[in-house]
Amino acid sequence: MKRLFILLLLAITATANAQVDKMLGKWNTYDDKTGDKASCVEITQKGDSYSCIVLNLYEKDGSVMNPPYKKEFEGFVGSQLFVDMKADGKNLKGKVYDPENNKTYYGKITYDAKNDALVLRGSLDKAGLLGRSQTWKRK
């Protein structure tokens, strides 16, 4: 019975790690208001921490925006979006930086296997009740 419990625990842990591993890589983000592609970000792992950096921004026509950037976009490329982000079962939890308003929020990221997408929830409270969600699609 003890061996069965250990095997079951290992299987659950492996499944959770597989979900989190699928979050690694490049993702496109989308403007909340227009639905247009906004930026390309990359999620990487170092030890037990996860980071996310803005690689580039997109023009309204979907082409990559090249420097010099408009004043409202200065400082976006290269921004670190995750703060203390760690695996928590099938999710990533920590804090998320929003370069648009220069604020940091509680964050939770869930992998949607059906759509190969990430759902990022940023909120004022740890429970995630007061905030908003974004869906990122794989690049």
C-alpha cells in the first residue's frame, strides 16, 4: 500500500511538472481592448524560478516594431514581467509586473492544454478576485 501511494504521488508530481514545462518558450501577448497582437515574450526557467522578458513589440499591422520606439513604448522591450514566480502544482504563482502602469500585481499562470495557451491572472489580492486575465498564445 505504501508503494502504491509513493507511485501515485510521483505520477501526480510528474504531471504537474509537465504542465509547467509546457509554459516555457515564446508567447504572443494581446491588447486587452483591441485584441491585436501586442508583444512577444519568452518564459525561461532558472532553478526553481521562472522569468519572462519582453522580446519585441508589434505594430497594429502585426509587423515587429523597430526602435526608436514611440514614447509610450520606451522601456518595454527587455522588461522583466515575472517577480518571484515559482511552480505551484500545475500553475505558476508569484508577482507580475505591468510595464504600462509601472505596477506589480499578484500573478497566477495556468496552461490551457486544449488551446495551447497561457492564461495569466493579475490581481490586487492573493486570491485573484480583484484583477484581470489575459490569454497568451504560443508564437
